[in-house]
Amino acid sequence: MYNYRVALLVVFGLYVFSPVVIDWWLAPNGAWYHPFAIWFLLIAAHIFVGFKRGSDEL
């Protein structure tokens, strides 16, 4: 019902943090697992939101 607030927050967060994340991701002296850590966080967030939503909200 209140998805527009979440969408607005996600868009704002992407706008603010995208330069920092891209610089961290593409750093030449960074660890090999940086891209995997970002994907892991995205998948974990998706699973968390999926479990938080009840079966009646599908």
C-alpha cells in the first residue's frame, strides 16, 4: 500500500550513494569479493522483504 514511499527512498538512496558504491566497486586495489558483497546485500534485502510480507499480500 505504501510502496511509493519505499520507491522514493530507494531512488534517493541510489542517487546519494551510487558514486561512492561505484568507486568502491571499481577500485583497482580492492578485494576480489567487492562485487559479490554488493550482490549478496541485494539478494539478502530481497529475501528480507519477501519474508516480511505476509502470504495475504501477494
